[in-house]
Amino acid sequence: MAIAVPYKEVMMELGKTQELKICRKVDFGLFLGEEGEEILLPANEIPKDLDVDKAIDEDIAIEVFVMRDSKDRMIATTQKPKVEVGGLALLKVKEVTGLGAFLDWGLGKDLFLPYKEQTVKVVEDDEVLVGVYLDKSNRICSTMKVYEYLSVNADYSEEDEVEAYVYNINLKYGAFVAVDYKYHGLIQNKELNRRLRIGDVVKARVKSVRTDGKLDLSLRKKAYLQIEDDAKAIVEFMENNGGRIPYTDKASPEVIKEDFSMSKNEFKRAIGRLLKEGKIVINKDDIAFK
């Protein structure tokens, strides 16, 4: 519900929630703002408990969100959007058209996501992390290029477990993520244990907090814990490939990374564990079950 508050003069801001006073009442709603800069609050948006005449007499303002209607005119609504201009939110794709995608942000008119602001192709019912901005035509739009919308200095420490949304993949560096959908994070290639795609949501471990406040993350556990998972992954691979690995622990790091998403050192540690347990043997050209 809108909140009636004592009025303080403010500049009207598109895409923001603000307090605007009632200038005049008409049959189809209320005009809010200042003389010469008025916008309509439609009649069906007027709070039922608002005494309009008293509000006008006492300069009482109404808390509204300023947006554009279907004819691109500025208009007020007492509905609350899930995100405002300058903000960041995870939103569902309602429709994809020839112009772009339209997202559900809690208002009657959906939020536009232009094709040029999509980092991957989206389809209906996808959930995408977007930042909200005003385009060159002063229209409210969204973008999946969210780097500049993310914050630093989150209250996390090393070894904390966090939820991370993958918003960009860089083959050189790794996966760029939004930690808890709002903080800068990076999972370097060496800390990945599987392939990720934009839109994936993963549980990660805070490996370090950088001096600039950004987070370095890992999908891998600490070495003494990860070795158990790595050994299980090797056994599973062998079970699905005739009981063998077609190379030894002297294989190239690239081959090992491709098959197991492990570094060569991690692979050798897990192989060592399986050897010690008597589960495998290393032959001249392969590794096999004992």
C-alpha cells in the first residue's frame, strides 16, 4: 500500500520510488508532482484509505513508483517493483519476442531486456540476473551485463560457504559470479571441478577475500577433504569406461582436466589414495582396476 507522508519537494525520478504530493484530482485519477511536472496516478491505484481532499489541503505526499505506461508516458503506480533503476535482481522471463525478452518485475508492464543486453539466449521461464538502467531514450530497461551493478566488501570470511550465480564465463580466467546475487566473485579455472554455464547457481567456498573486497571462490573442498571426492570420481569414470583410464598419471594436465576437471596434482593425489587402498594398478599405458 502507498504511504501518505508530509511532503518534501523532490525532483521526479523515473524508475525510482519517491514521495509526490497531490496536485489535483480528476475523474480518472490524481495528478502528482509539481505544477508543470505532473504525472498521473490512475484511479484504480489510489489507496482506499487515503483522504484525498485532506491530503491536498495538508500537502500530504503519496509514495509511488514512477514508470512509463504502454504509450511511453510517465505514470505513477502504488505497486512495488522487485527492483529499481540502478538495482540488481533475479527475475523470471515471461516472454521472448522479436524485440527482446520481457521480465516479470512485479508490475503490470513487464521489464524489457533487449537482445543486445543478453549475454546468452534466454527462453520463457528462465531466471536471469539483471541490472536495471535508463537507455538513451530514457526508457527503463534491463541488462545481463551486471558487473558494474555488483558490490564489494561483503561480510564473508575464508572458508564460508556461499551461493553464487554465474553471469559470465571467461576461458582465460574462469567463471565470474554474483555471490548471493549482489557481490563480486570469481571462480578461477583451477578451482572449477565441472563445466559451468551462464545462469548456473552453485555452492562455493570462499578461498580468499581480496584487498579490493572482491571474493575468490572455489568449487573444490580443502585438499584433505577433496581427495575423497576426487577418488570417487576416478572410480566412477573407470566403471563407465571398461574398468580403465587410457593413460597414466603422467598424462598431460590438459587431458586430465578435460576428463576429470582436476589439476594434475589433484589427479595424482587421488590415484595415490586408490593405489594405497589396493583398488587400482598403474600399467605401462593405462590405469586399471586391480
